[in-house]
Amino acid sequence: MSGGPLDPPLPHRIASRAGAAGRDVQLQQFVNRATDIRDHARVEALDAAFGSRTEAVRTLAGQIKQHTLDHLDHYVGQFADAATAAGVHVHFAADGPAANEICLAIARRRGCRRCVKSKSMVTEETKLVPALQAAGIEAVETDLGEFIIQLDDDAPSHIVAPMIHKDRRAVGRAFEREIGAPYTEDPAELTAIARAHMRVQYQRADLGVSGANFLVAETGTVVICTNEGNADLSVSGPPVHIAFVGIEKLVPRLQDLPVFLKLLARSATAQPITIYTTMLTGPRRAADHDGPEEMHVILVDNGRTRLLAPDTRELLRCIRCGACLNTCPVYRKVGGGHAYGAVYSGPIGATITPLLAGLENYPDLPHASSLCGACFDACPVRIDLPGQLVRRRREMVETRVTGLLERSLMRAWAWSLRGPRRYRMATRLQRVGLRALGRAGWIRRAPPPLAGWTRERDLPVPARRSFHDWWKKRERGGRP
Amino acid sequence: MSNDTAPSGPGLSRDVFVARIRAQLDASGPPGPPPSDSKLVRRVEDGADLVAEFASRATEAGMAVETVSPATLRAQLASRLDDVKRVTVSMSPGPRRDAVIDVVTTLGIEIIDWRRASGVLAHYDADVGITDVAAAVAETGTLVLSSGEHHSRGAFMVPPRHLAIVPRAAIVADLVDLLAAEPGRPPHERPAATVLVSGPSKTADIEGILITGVHGPGRVEVLVVV
């Protein structure tokens, strides 16, 4: 099953999507504005909250996550014990299909027909909604953005703002076409239409599915952060609640949560805290009058233990705030997440996707970065994303995913940089070669590997003489 | 714990799952305490004027906050429930709950008994959900609502308006205080659901334009009793 924006034929070439996005001026402006506003707001919000302490707070958050990952075997066990004590059924899924199958088995046993689902990136990984539908279970995304994307048979393009690539007209058309609402472009009216539609879904549903932002090992608590309140309504009404959660979501104790709650919302949407922070510790108690009768947590691995290797462990600190997407010049330029051809986009996606799905399947992604370092500066848990991207590039060379031509040229280039005489000779050769290609000061069409450059723009021919030569002559007193 | 280790259908057994993780780690065994620095993370000190801090943060978050005295609480409630037909009440038994019921009944407003109805569905007919709080947080203007025998998960999520009554003593300074360790409280003795509410339901999914009242209440009113 492939072909959706997040599930392309492999190997995926970012250029296959970025090219079209690069020519779509409206999309570019849209994504640029949306990400730019969020990026600036994030910096201001963190500065207002923590001022000169911001760095230290982010470092602490990173250290707590790193500590948890360093002892993840312990914390997974502790969580399972505590959650079980609270009445939760804890399941262990090695991969996406297993996670979906666990969910379907529960749904079958309980005779569930209608599922309301809150936003979850893990269920995007496992492709849960199609799996539910194939099993004859109606599944509705309840997050407004995800709902619109579902109606349009589209895919999310941002971790936090899934329909960052769509405008209000697209929403109006989708509502008119799919749920028979009168066409409007007014965001308030569109939201009211979604509210009314969704309330019926909540009341009819017999299965609630959610993700989670954090799992607290000490208490077995599932923590879900939303602004809309859809997770609360999705998991409080139906008799069965199933949470899909990646194992990297663990934190040791309740008292470790504040630093993450304070950073997550500010980094994602510049809020002090999300409107709803929902902490669930088990199904309804004997004395309760509402809440699910059954609560399940499916702990999902799906490639994460591979990332747990020492060199890449820091990537699992990610709390999915989307700050690195918003600040990334490449993410903005390629029109948002779809170009990455995978569930996770932006700098974090560019580095984890090749690890999860194979470098040979995503050979462009480690290069989908200018290594400017903005993502490192933005990350609330201090993941060295540029450093990780460079490592992916090195692995591509080591495993020969990078082609022979590029490897040979780079080897020659490296050789030429090992001494001043070599360097001068190499640049002279380069200058002569490039000047031969040029006409009237510009190279309009170059052979590979420069063809990619000249396909989109002209390359100026280098000066006749190098700065080095010019300077030497000048020092000798000659005319420059 | 022995029955937990059995595989559940398509899943792995817990032992196998944890062993896969352990294989990637350098050391195993119980870890030392995680890094921690509550002073660094704290934003509001305990000695601050918590009522004022809570009121301004909650107002910034889009809630309508009013400070009332025990003597004016009834009048305030009555003025806010003027045009209301049906309410749900989710409060611990006690004089404050009695006062709310008294005001509501005097105004001829119907009280939906959510304890008898089926789950959160009961609240879909209510115009206002009236609740107390388990706690409140000054730092973020947050209301903390926990489920329980007298507390519904639906009362503060389903009706279009949420009216919360917050006694001064319920307000803690910082999230750090709210989530401070509670040793000896085992998981099954915790509320099944504790929700931190920090404003009316919001979305900015359509072109980043902020709209309130998308799934939860569009209006959150808070009466701080001092």
C-alpha cells in the first residue's frame, strides 16, 4: 500500500515533490508566513518565561529525557507495573502492524463499530485509520485539522499544525462536499460546523483512540496535551479507550512533568501551557459515573529500539513540538512536510526517517538541510540535529548509498585540501574548467554533478584569477 | 506480575519487549534519581499574591475571572445564570454545593442528574457545567479537575459554558507545586482522570486564526472565592 503523501514509492526523492512546491508561490507564502509567525512567537514566549534561564531549562529537559532513555528498560517496566495496578491493560507492539492488530483484537472482542480518534503521530506511523476501516470500523479524526485532512483524503504536513498547507477555501469546499454543510469561508463558521458534526460522532462512538505526549513511569499515567479538547471527549465517552504510545514518551515521575509542559506548549504554539493537559491513570473507578470501562495502552517500538543505539539515542528525546520545522529554511522552501515523503518532516524527520526506513529509501533527506543550525537552537530538548544530519551523510558514504561519482569527487576534493600546493592546483583546474563552460559570464547548463544547480539557476563563472594570485602580485608591488 | 509477561495476541511478551530495549543499553538495573531542578523550572514563588497572579494569567488565557466573597457568591451566581435553562453540577458535597443547588433551584433552572444518566452523554443537554476544582495554578491560570464519585468528566467539557468556583486555598503557585511528589499514593488510588484546563477550547488549524469553542466550552468563567 503506497502512494499517499506520507507513503510514497521508494526510494523517495525529495525533488519529486519539492520542485512543484518551489513553483507554487501561494503555498510558499502560506507556509512561510505560518512558520515564521510561530518561530518568532516561540522565541518571545520562552524569553518571557525564562529569560536568561532558557538555555538551562532546555538543557535540563534534555537531560531528563536522556536519563530516561539511558534506563528505558527500567522505566518501561515501571510504567507497565504502575499502569497495570491502576487497571490499565498494557500491550507491547514490536511494529506498526502488530500495534494495529492489538487494537483490532480489542475492538473485535468488544464489538466496536465506531471510533473517534484524537491526533496521534504514532497512529500515522502504523496507518491505523485505514486498518480500522478495512476491518469495517468507522474511524473519525476529531482534531479539526486532521478531520479536514481526512475529508480531503490528504495527509498532515506538520506535526503540530497538520493542515498548514491548506487555506480556508479548501476547508469550505471539503465541508460542503463531504458533510453537506453550506459553503462558507469564515473560520468561525467552519469551526462551528465541525463542532456540531463532531458532537454527534462523540455520542455515537464505542471506541476512543488517542496518542499521548508523555507517560509517567512512577504512576502509570498517560498525559495528553490538546488545545481543542477533542482528546478528552474522544476518550471519556466511549466504553473503550486505547492509547497508542511510542516508548520514547516516558518520563520518570510526575514531578518531572512541569519542565516539559512548560517547554512543549511554548515551543509549539507559544502558549504557556496547552488548554487541556489530560492525565489519565486507569479506566473509570468503581465509584465513578463516567469514563471508559476499559483502558488499554499499546507501547509501540516500530524501529525505536534501533534509534536507541548510543549514537542516535538523543533523537528519541524529541517531544514533537514542531519548533525545528518552523525554523527550518528547507522545510519552508519545500512547501511543508509532504516533500519529505514520511510521517515526520523537517529536520527531525530528515534525520529519523532514513534511520527508521533505510538510508537507501530516503537518500535525499540527510541533505535536506543547509546545516545552518537553526533547528539545534530551537530544540527544547537540545537534540544536535545538524550533527545527526552530518552523521547520516557519513553513513551514506560508508554504506555506499552515495554514488561512486560523488564519492570519487569528494575524495579528490578532500585530497586537494590537504596541502596549499594541491589546493592551488585544484582551484586552478576548477577555474579553467568552469570558465570553459561559461558564456558571457554565466554557466547556463553544466554537466553532472553540477546539472542540478543549473537546472534551477545560472552559475556565475569564476574570476580569471584567484584572490590568492591577485594578492601575491599586489604584495610584489605589481598592478593588482 | 507473572501473568503480565504472557503475550497478548499479536503483541510481544513484556519480557521480550524489554529485552530488546535492554540489548541497546550500556547499563541496566535500577537507575539513580533523574536530573531535577525545581528552582530552575519554577516561575511563581510560593509567597506571591496567588489570587492576583491566578486572575491575571487566567484572564490572559481567555477565561472570565471575578473575585467574590462568600457573602456575594450567591448573587454572582444568580446574575450569571440569568437566561439559563439547564445545568449540570459537578461538585463535592458540602455547603458550597448546597449554595449552588439552592441558587439554581430558586431560579427555576433544571439540574440534569448526570449520576443517573449514561456517562458524559448527560451533559450534552446542559447550557452550563458548574464545577468546583481539585486545585488551581496561579502560574498559568489553570483549573485542575479530577474525576470521582462526585465529579464528572463531562461537566467541564461538554456544555458550551463552564463555570468554576475556586476557593483561594485551592490555588497553588506553580505547576511545580501541583505536580510535586505525593509519596505513598498508589496508582489505583489516584483519580482516573485529572485535567488541567487553561482557557476555553481553542483551535488555530484554519490559517492560524484563533477560534474558541471548537470541541470543549467556548466560555470559561471563574469565581474566585476569597
